[in-house]
Amino acid sequence: MKRIFSSMCGEEKEKLKVERLKQLCVDLGEEITDDEIKEMIDEADLNKDGEVDDSEFMNLMKKLNVL
């Protein structure tokens, strides 16, 4: 899962930022608004820094029963 997270982050290996998440959604053919992206980040962003780090990502995956 950590490798998946790192690949999602792109060059910024430690944090998943709003801009990167939006690009991933576009690349996957998802039409998504900025508000929806922000909502996704806010749900996972436990420390409220506006980005998702690896531990926050892992917590979200557990919450979604992916792990």
C-alpha cells in the first residue's frame, strides 16, 4: 500500500496534494469538481494540513476496508 501511495503522490513522495488528486481523477476519466476533491482530502486529512500523508492514507484504506 505504501508503494501505491508513493506512486499516487508522483514527485512529491510524502504527501498527496489536492492538485495531484485532481490530476489522478482526470487521468482515470473521472469528472470531479474542486469541491469534491477538497471533500476527499478533508475526509482523510487528520492533521488538517490540506494534504494526505502516508499514515492518513493508510487510515483511510482501513476505514474503507481496503486493508
